[in-house]
Amino acid sequence: MKHVTMKIEGMSCPSCMGKIKQVLEERANARDVEVLFNSGRVKFVSDDEKGAEAARSVIESLGHEVGSVRISD
């Protein structure tokens, strides 16, 4: 299991949080998704590093830019 933290640019309203969480759970198989609006971060658990790449694609498809990505065991 990998714990992933991503910096997200472009979250301008709280509804962005819900959309990001929903789409990550549905399309990137992310678990325990936590979207932190004030810090512009998203945290989640993935089975492997491919999940982080899928999450990046999903977030960028919503019109947000992914900055730094931290992956830990």
C-alpha cells in the first residue's frame, strides 16, 4: 500500500473538494481520500505507484494542476 499526498493548484471552491474526492474514488481506485481545501492538498491510499499516476491524470482532467507528489509506504 502506498500513501500519496499531492499538492493541487486551482481549487477555488469547496465543491471542487467533493468532485475531486468522488472522481478519485471512482476512477483511480483511491481509498481513504482526504481533500484539504485550505492547504490545497489531497491525501489518499493506493495499492501501488500506478494509482498515483492515475490520480494525477484524473485531477488534471478536471482542470486542476498537480504540483508536488509524495509517495510513502
